[in-house]
Amino acid sequence: MAVLRFPKEDRQIDGEPAIRLELAALGIDYERWNLDRVGADATADEVLAAYADEIEEMKRRGGYVTADVIDVNPATPNLEVMLAKFDKEHTHDEDEVRFILFGRGIFFLNIAGRVASVEVGPGDMLRVPRGTTHWFTLCEDRRIRAIRWFQDTAGWTPHYTGSGVDQGYQPQCFGPAYFGPRAAIGIRP
């Protein structure tokens, strides 16, 4: 489940209803979707078929014309170059919509000078409306698999703000990928 933080306010919001309400007040849609339809090794076509009803409903609601599955991992060619396109504050001319199937990442949202970080993970669906100032990065395991929706078949292009706001925030993931290896070490008496 997502974790919502307001770093400058030293405030964290937990729980689906509270996160949904807080993000809605910022103009961001957040939902939790079921993950039991496909296995981790499902092909992109199998994923799209399994979520066909939700994909079509999102297309209807948001005017999206296509959807695909993105699968990023540490072995993805030119991963650092790809991530560098999105880890600086930017906007898009269309919505950025993601349903996370596997892995974790952080969306930073800069809305009217107030920055929120939303750590998304499996089962989280987030819609960042067009024109929303934001940036994105992966968590430490450098892995994410998600369904994406597009309003234009050419996809979207980042329009960088050049504000430098993104430089003041460290990506901190606190989900299972964060605690897994560290918790395994344990504390010895």
C-alpha cells in the first residue's frame, strides 16, 4: 500500500482511506486494485487481458486511447538514462496513470509549493493529472512493473521546470524493499 509523506511538515499519512482523501484534496486520484489475477511471471499480454475491464473503464473515464505494461529492473538497458528523464521536476501535457503490479517507486508532487511524496507499490493505482508538477524515481531495488495509460499514442514528454526543487528531496522508500535486506541483518545481544 502507498505511503504518503509531506517531508517539510514531517507528516506521514497511512491507510487507504486517509491517503485517498488527502491526495484527492491535491487533485490526485488514488485507488487500490486487486492483484490476484496474474502471476509474477505473466506476459504483458496476459496482464492486459486480465485487467481488460479496468483498462477499458480507465480509458472511458480519462479519455485514454491506449495502455501498455512497463517492466523495469536493474538489467534494463540504459536504466540510469531512462530514470534521469523523470527524476527532475517536470510536467506533462497528459495525465500520468500507473497501476503498480510489482516493485516500488516514489512520485514527488509539487502542488502550489507544497511537496508530497507518494511511495507506490503493488496494488496502487495513481493518476497524476496533466500539468501537475512532479518527478519520479525507483526505490532501492530498481524494479517496477506497471500498467500505463496514454491519451496520445505517442506517449508523453516531460517538460522540465528547471526550478531545482527536486534537488532538496531524497528518495526514501520505506516499504518491504527498504526493510527486507536491512531487517534480515537483525540485532544481536
